[in-house]
Amino acid sequence: METMTGLELRRWIEGAVFFFLFCLTVPMANWMIGHVGTECVPQGPCLIPVAPRLMAPSGVLMIGAALVLRDLVQRRLGVWASVGAILIGAGLSSLVAPMPLIVASATAFLLSELADLAVYTPLARRRLIAAVIASSMVGLVVDSIVFLWLAFGSLQFLWGQVVGKAWMVVLSIPFVMLLRRRDERIGLKAA
């Protein structure tokens, strides 16, 4: 039986952490939509400000993080682990949200993460930061449109959704840059 090298073990452990965090983002986002916000709309989402005079359902914070975490899962564990994490995250949603929100969230999550995957995969080996930014931007637009339409029958909060998720992507870039530099320094290759 072949044993893992120290770098392979490190890649696997980090991948497992990213996988776990990613799986929690969707149920957390769904819980936040109904419970966390500066304003809660009757029969609608709880909202947070994401820019001056721009509100978004509070789950945007978690979904913005999910888009980046999915990329990191793929970088550490590969495409199939990433697809598995998408399915687990969508399934975990059913534990914390009402059925209409679960259907909207799971559908939006699945489609946006697959769009993210399609953009990230060809770019990641050559330009990690560009891959994370481009794939996350595609994913956040897809997620926002699909989720808002299915959950609320309206695109009223579209710009707020896009801006809120983009904030999370932008805030994650320094971490991704540090991770990439460290990987290069120690010779840790992507899965």
C-alpha cells in the first residue's frame, strides 16, 4: 500500500476543511435569509445593506463565500469532490429552510456552482486568481437570478445580491493569493 507524502496529506486535510466549510454555506445562507437582517420583509427575506441604498437577502454573505470555497475544494480535492460538495450542501439545506426556499436555493446553488466549475476549471492551472474571480462572478450572477426568481418571483433584489456576493469574493482574494504563494513556496500542487 502506498502512503501519502507530507504535501499530499496537507492538500487532503486542507481540502477536507474547505469541503466541510463549503457544505455548511448553503444551509447557513438559507437560515440567515429567514433570521438575520436589519429588515425582514413579511413573506420575504431578511435584508442587509450591501452598499448605500442597496439591500440584499442576508444569505448573500454565505453564498459569496461558497463560490470561492468551491474553487478551493476543487483545487485541493479535484472536480468530483467539488461536485459531491455541491450536492451535499444542497441536501443539507433541507434541514433549515421551508420547502419553497430549499427548492429555489438548491436549484440556484446547483446551477451557479456548475457554472462556476465550468469557468474555473480551464483557467485554474494558469491563472488561479483570475479563475477564482471570473468563475465566482459568473456563479454569483447565475445564483442571484435563479434564486430570486424561484424563491420570490421577482428580481427586485438582483443588484443587491450581485453586490453582496461580489463583496465576499473580493474579501477572499487576499486569502487566495496567500494560499497560492504558500503552495508555490512549498511545492504543493493542485489536485
